[in-house]
Amino acid sequence: MISFVIYVKGNADSEEYARVCMNSLQTGFEGELFEGVQRSTLFEWDEKTGSLEPMESSRAAGHKMDTAKRYETKKSCFLNHVRLWKKCVELDEPIAVLEHDSYCIRSWDNIYFDELLILNITSAFNQKVFNSLKPQVQSINWGFGISNYNKSPLIYNKNENFKGGLMMPGTAAYAVSPKGAKRLLSHLHLGWEQSDYYINTKAVNIQYMIPEYFSFKLPNLRMSHGV
């Protein structure tokens, strides 16, 4: 499975993280570096993807009230996913979408998934950002093997179209099928939303795998926050 590692060109830390991620990839994950959108190139890519406005009553709309740096960084991150969903449709085969700080811990075993598969479910919920949710997460029986993502405490409560959907625990490592990519792209008429909010169970069928394929090895650079 082609595995696209998103990185920020010209940022030494991001480039180094992407190198570590690429070197970690095991059998079945065929790595390619994928130069991400950044504030300096946002206008160019925004035009190519339809000059998206924030989804009504969304997390993205809230970012518009923040600094321009934070808003433009969040939008850049979202457009990276849009570009890769389009790439998935173009290739007509499943792909892995990896952010630069992902670290592969086992080979891809060619399991069948429907639309979208979280590749790092355990590590994702172990991130510091989810510390307040630890009691809820630890009470969940996540099972073994491939399962439907229907037990998460991350519930979307913004735009009416996605309200009640279960959100992703970050977007550091997931696989998407052409069917799933088409479903995700079909909602773009609503506008853009923060990536891990937009990818939810109202927008696409989400599954996860235990044991996971990816974890984290290096500290989070927090680049999606515009810092």
C-alpha cells in the first residue's frame, strides 16, 4: 500500500521527522514523501481545491476568529488530506495517510477494510491532548483485530450535518479506500473543517485495527497549531 508521509518542506524538524517515519516503514507500506501545504503556498492550493470557506458552525469557523497564522495553518493541514483523498481516487487503490511524526511498528498484513481504517488507535488516545478522557478510554473494550469505530468519547457537536458523529483521535496515521475517499470528498460542498473533526462517522465509515500499525517515537511538534 502506497504510504504518503506529509511533511513541511524547509522546516528542518519536519523534514527530519519525515525521514525517521520513512525509515520505520515495514513490509507492505511503500513510503513516498508528500510535501504539505503551508501558509506561503496556501493560496495556490486553495484555488486548486475550490477556495473552500469554513463549514457553518464549525471548529474551522471558530479558527477564523483566531490569528491568521493559526487559521491558515489549520486550513493548510486540511487541504493536505483533501489532496491525498483525490490522489487515492486517482490511483483507484487504498493508500495510507501519515503525518511526519508517525512511526511504523509492524508490517501491513493486507486486511480488508471498507472506507477508512485508523492505524494508530491505541497510541492516538494515549496522547497528552486526551489526558482528560483517559478514564473513559480505559473503560472501553476495544477488542482485537479489525472493529467498527463506534465506542469513542470524541463526539462531534458542531455543524448539524455531522452532529453526533464520532471524530478521529487525530489524523497521524490512517488508511483510506477509494470508496472512502469519494465519500469524504462528497462533503466538501459544506466547506472545510478541522481535519480530525471532518473525518467522523457521519462522513465516512471508520474502522480501527488492534494491534495497531503505527505509534509515536518523537515529541509532537504541534505544527498544526501554527507554532
